Amino acid sequence: MKRTLAALLAALILFALVSCAASGPEEAQSEEQSQPRTEETEPPETATGQNDEENKPNALFYSEENVIDIYLVAGQSNAVGFSTVVDKAAAYEFAPELKKGFSNVLFAGRVRWDSGDYYTAQDYAWGRTKLGLGAGGGEKIGPEAGLAKALAEVYNETSGKTAGIIKYGHGGTSLLTKVTDSTGPSNKYGTWVPPTYAIEKLGFRYGEYKASMTGALYREFLEVIKDRLFSLRSIGYTNVNIKGLYWMQGENDRNEPDEYAVAFPYFASDIRRDVANIMRSMTGGDDRGAADMPIFVGTISQTQNLEYPRAESVNLEFIAMQKKLPDAVTNCYVVDNSQYAISRYDENTGKVNTDGLGSDQWHWNQADQLEIGYNVGKAFFALDGK
């Protein structure tokens, strides 16, 4: 009887061990996923579902040696992304990865645009770069889509390298404007005025009259950069490098090329200093390339908003100034977007016409925006010799 009980007990123990071996890992994973995440590790929710399961970054989670190279994108509406997606099939033919997202090219940021008497802001937590990360989400794109295709030539599962794009912008805004009671509708929500330019050329510091909006975009850009950089830790990246900035802005300042040429060097110097300080606070002293990061200036289109006969000449004068900015700023380069047509002036009607050209009179069409973004990525690689 004792032998029978002993044999039965041994059989039960063996059965329990086999059952645990077969089901343990799956049950543990399921249990872990069902637990609520802590506030410290959960990225913020976004309006676009950047945190859904399908779009999670394909990171080598929890390895302290994970490296990510960061590319910054900023400016007004052609950085935000107002190019309408009219042909998804063509976009996916351009880059099939845009459908579900590039596994090793991540995206995060914030975009803003005017909505009548207020503005709308859309936040993106870290996720894969895919189609539809512009204004409103889903049906609009900015340069990030084409940029991701170029970056994926180096950052992919084969190489094991990962890149991240941080984008911030607000449509119809200025680098120059000091906000006053008479400031136009877009700039009343903020401008890109950098702090040193405000002090030396406008004669006031942030915090004085109307200064909460003067330079507000510049300051919020820094806030977004800091937030997204620090949140990289929650998805396993602790080794972060700053690779540079693509600056797509100027349409709102096209009538003031001379003053823009004065202001931009201040912007370049200030943004490098301030991003470097963010990186030093993150790393304990190393700016990781931010202090002298390359800045790529995207020119405006030669045919942007041709709403009056002389508009193209105004655009060309501004573009000529943009192309000279590298003479005044070290490690600064130009991505020439001027020949990507947006509109034409119709002499018969005296109005702007966009037939067969831009998404509207201010913004590039889908195909051109994809190509421009790709050109930006190739420009970064040409500098790195890749």
C-alpha cells in the first residue's frame, strides 16, 4: 500500500512539473501584460494611437547598451505636415514600411495648428514612423515619412541600429515676430523668436510684455525635446546621440529676408546651446553631439502661395537669402526645395491656382513631400559619409 501511494504521489509531482514547464512562460507573459503599468514607465497617450500594440517600437528592451540616434524636425506648416495623403497605395509603393511603421525608425513629438479662435495641439508618444503623422493625424504627412525611408537604409533590423525623429511645429508662424496686440492670428499663439535675439535685437527678455507668446514655440520645442528624450528610458534606450536638426520654416517671414538673415544665426546658436544643456542634464555632462549639431535649412518653394503677381519674386529673394545662411552659421547646410511647385498665379483670374500642383497654395503634394523628406535624410548621410 505504501509503495502504491508513493508511486501515485511521484506521478502527481511529475505531472505538475511537466505542466509548469509547458505553460509557465506564456502564463507569466500574459500576467505581466495584464498588470497596470506604473506612471513612471508608461508613455503618454496620444490622439493617433502611437502606443497601440501594432505600433510599439521594436526596441531591444531593457538592455542598458541600447543606442538611438535622434533627428530633430521643426518649423511651420510644411514641417508640421499639411500635405494631404491622396493615394495611400502610391505612398506604400514609395515605402512599404509606411503602412505598419519602420521597425527601427521611431517617431515622437507634437504638432500644432490654428483652429479659429484657438489652436489644436497633437502629441505623439514614441512609436514607429508611419504614414499620417502630420496635422490631424491619418490623412496628412510632413517630411518625417520620406526621412524615415532614407534613415531606414542605415537604421534597420539587419544593422541593429535605431533612429528616432522628434518633430515639433506650428503652422503659419514666424521666427521674427515680437508678439503685440496687433499681431496676426497665427503668431498670437507663439513665435520662434530665440532668447538671445529677443534680448539683443528686440530689447526685452522673455517674461516681459507679451513675452509669454514671443518665443513661445522656441521654448515649447525645448520642452518637447526634453520630454521625449527622457521618455526614451522607458522603452530601453539609455545611450542617446543628437544627429542634427532639419529646419523647415520661412514662409511667414518671406517679406523680411534681411532681418531673417540677422535672426537665424541667433536661433542656430541658441538651439544648439539649449539642446546641449538638455543632453548634459540627461547624461551627467556629455552633450552627445548637440553643441555643434548640423542644421539643415529647408528652402521654401519658389511657387509657394502665388497670390499676387510679384509673389514669386518675393519667394526667390527669400530663397537666395536662405542659401547664404551657411556662410553665417557653421555646420549649416541647405536642402533646396525651391523647385517643388506648389501653386501658380493665374493672370486671367488674378488668383492663385493649384491644379496639379500642391495640396493647397501653401503646402506640397504627397509625392513631393515624400521626396523632400527622403532628400533630407540623404543630406544627413552625405554629411556623415554614409
